[in-house]
Amino acid sequence: MKINSKLVSLLTLFIFLFVVGTVIAVRTVAYLEAGFEMKGFLVEVISYIIALTGWFFLFVYSYLKGDFKDIEAPKYDILDLEEKIQEVEKGGLKNG
């Protein structure tokens, strides 16, 4: 099996969903064992679901935008930009 950006993205999403689902399940058990009101429990679960939905849409947007295609490019872009800035600074010191 080849490891590519799509596989890494899907595994990241799966792990995130698994962790959030686990947190919801653990909190559910804690609420039921403690005998709290169902109203507070529903508010908490709904807030988790809303937050999870937001993160999911951000992940999908980022994936469709192409942020996971080449994750190494930004560091090389920054290094190239730094070299250009240093060249301009050296040229400005010679002229000034």
C-alpha cells in the first residue's frame, strides 16, 4: 500500500473523529453514572456535535483547497523568500 497525501488526510480525519467520539462516549457514561439531568447532557452532546461538524468542514475545505497535496513546499518557499530578502538588503547597503 502506497502512502500518499490522500491516505494521510483520511487517517488524520479518522483519528480526529475517533478521539472526539470517544470523548463523547466517556462523557455520556459519566453523566449517566452521576445521575445528572438529561437536559445538561443533551446540551453538551449537541455542542460537541456542532464543534465536530465545524472541524470536519474546515478539514474538507482544506483538503479540497489542496493544502495536503505538498506539505513540504511552504518551508522551501520561506527559504527562497529569505534568500531574496538578504540579496535585496545587501544590494540596498551597497547603494546607500
